[in-house]
Amino acid sequence: NSSYRYGITDYSEPYDNTYSKATLNLTAGAGSFISHDTTTDLFFAHAEGKKDNYTLSKSVSGDNVDLDFDMNKGHINFFHFNKIRNRVDFKLNTEPLWDLNFDLGAASVDFDLSPYKTEKISIDMGAASLKLKLGDKAKETNLSVDAGASSIEIMVPEEAGCEIRTDVSLSSKHFDGFNTIETDLFRTDNFEKAKNKIFISIDSGVSSIKIARYPTSSI
């Protein structure tokens, strides 16, 4: 494609300590999306692939800030996608309470969201692989995943009470440390008494789904 120019582009939005609640809406097509680190900015993204391939915009209402990080509607020929990189590494600030909305195509996703206070996480993606590590820094975290034929792996902290609702009858399911309450409802032993709770809802095509608990340090 003659309009394709390869490059690396960094995007950032400075942190303002008046923000108590932040929303990130990330919309993109196929690609690789990674988050493994935090930032003193509100948001930082390192994008590799088509030059200036994304647009970052914000709106502020009181102490709420909304960020839109959108892939530009270019004419990348996805028939030759193997030759084209679209990789985004992003970082968030740990101070605000976050709502995260990801609308992605056939993506490879690897997010460690454990450092953040996440109230709502919504992931809508095509045929892809999803690796996700959640934390329990918010009183209540609601994760919603709607994925095509996918491999899904989610790690949740042991100290959090966790509930899973699924509509994935054709899937290979491995929910380590969860009890079956009903056909499509699973909970950890400590669900009732845990201080912080995680609610996971998964609607997926033919998938391999693994959800496991990881030990949280008492320090």
C-alpha cells in the first residue's frame, strides 16, 4: 500500500491531580496490544507500525477525564497484514479510578492491570488471544469480555472474592479455585466474606478459557 509509512509514534496525556475518575476508550483493528507498566502521566502509549496511526483526545467534566485513543481509518491492506506491524504498548497512572473500554479486531492482548484501581473493564475483540492480570485495588471490579474464537487466560488475586458468569457452552473451561454454583455461574470460596470483589462476565465463541488465582503479598 503506497500510503503506508512505517514509524514509531508516542502519545501522552499529562496527569492532573484533580482527576479522581478516568475513562480510557481504546478502539483499534488487528494488532498486538500490551500493558505491563505504569506512568506518571495520565496515559502514555508507544505505537509501532503505520506512522501517526492513532488519535488521542480528551474531555474533562469536573474531576472526571475521558480519553479516546482511536486507530485512524486508514487503508491498510489487511490481506498483507503479516507484513505490517501494529503494536501498542500503553501505560496508565495508578491514582485515578479507571473505566477501561477496549474495542479491538483480531488482536493479541496482554494486559497487567493489577497496579490500577479498575471499576469497569470491557473488552470486545475478534478472533484473538487475551491474557489479563487483574488486581483488587478497587472495592468492586466488573470485567466483561466478548470475544470471537479465542484463547483467554485471566489471573485474579486470591484475596479478592471472584464470580464468573459465562455463556461459553462450547468452550474448554478451566476455572482453578472456583466452585460451580449453577451451570454458568462460578465463585471462589471467599466470595461472600472478601472485602473486595471481582465480577467476570464472558461471552465467547469456541474458546479455550482459563481463569486462575495468584497469591497476593500480605506486605
